Amino acid sequence: MPKPISVKKLIQNLSMLGFSGPYSGGRHMFMIKGDLKLRVPNPHKGDISKSLLSEILRQAGISSSEWNKL
């Protein structure tokens, strides 16, 4: 299970995994890799929770072991 993370660090890690962006969208920013469009939570107080990060990684097709290598 991934640890909580800041939005800034999430964006940096996704960029290292080949995602471009973030781009501004309607209510949320998003990042793109090929045909995949991944929503990124808006910056807020505190870190992104473990459960939300797990859902983001699932949607991006990134395994926990791959994520933890960063």
C-alpha cells in the first residue's frame, strides 16, 4: 500500500512514469499518457490519502511495487 503523498510529489512521480501535464480541466487538473487521461486532485491542505492514491494508481495502471521504486 502506498504512503500518503503531496499533490506536487504525485505530479513529479507521474511525470517520471511518462505522463505529461498537468493540464487544467473543468474541475480537476489531468495528466495524459497515450490514450489515458488521468484526473489529478486539486491541491488542498495536507496530503493525498492512501486510499485515494491507490485509486489513482489503479486507474493509471501502476502497480504499488512500481510506484514504491520512485
